[in-house]
Amino acid sequence: MRPKDAKTTPTQRAYAERVMKIRKPVPLVKNCIRAFFVGGVLCLLGQLIQTGWIRWFGVDKEMAAGPTVATLIALSILATGLGVYDRFAQWAGAGSAVPVTGFANSMASAAIEHRSEGLVLGTAAQMFKLAGPILAFGVTAAFFVALVKALWVAGS
């Protein structure tokens, strides 16, 4: 809300002006650099896990993708359950939210937060309330990308 918005009351404008005076400036460049490096470190961790799957368990490179993602998800859920991931995400910003670890954290956090409401109506419903739109968008986007590729291949 801006202080001089025509739809606000004088009290709302006074409150908004006071907030603007008190609020600390956001270190945008610092946050972007931190997010970039944190995202890179998480990707490096994923690469190390994939290399471990290949080297220690004899999985070929193409097949190592599934266990790598599953390991990252499991580590993220474990860190969320221990209360570590939320503090890390607060510090890291978008760098921790963009990779698959951020998605796993958001689902696990919703499940933990609503567990007192029951297994189905609490944990599962709230967890998939968040994940549902993301999964629906992913499936829809994948369909259209596949459709465009099929049309491209058929045209050439």
C-alpha cells in the first residue's frame, strides 16, 4: 500500500508512512548474490550425490538421476523435520527455494504444520493443497512442450 493512494483512509496512509520510515532497506544485490551461490552449492551437492550413486553403487549416469533427486528430497525433509531447513532458507532466500529441496521443504512443512488435524484432512490435504497447483502446472507445461516438439518433428 502506498502512502498517497486515493482509496486509503487517512489512518491507513499515516500507518503506511510510519512503516516506510521504520522499515530497513532490503539489501537486494546482497540477497541476489547469496541466492545465486546457495543455489549453486545445492546443485553441487546434487552433483556429488549423483557421483556417489555412480561410483559406489554402480548405477549408470542416466539411471542415477532418480536416486539423486530422491536423496536430495530425503535430506531436505530430514532437515525440515529437525527445524534446520527453515533457518537455512531464511538466510539463503530464493537460492534454497528454487531447487527440488525447496519444493520438498514446502510440502514437508505443510504436512508437519497440519498433522494435528489428522492424517488425511490435515497432513495429506494441506500438503497437496500446496503441491497440487505446482504439479498441475508442471504436467500441463510438459504436455504443451511435448506437443510443440511433436509438431516440430512432424513438420521437418
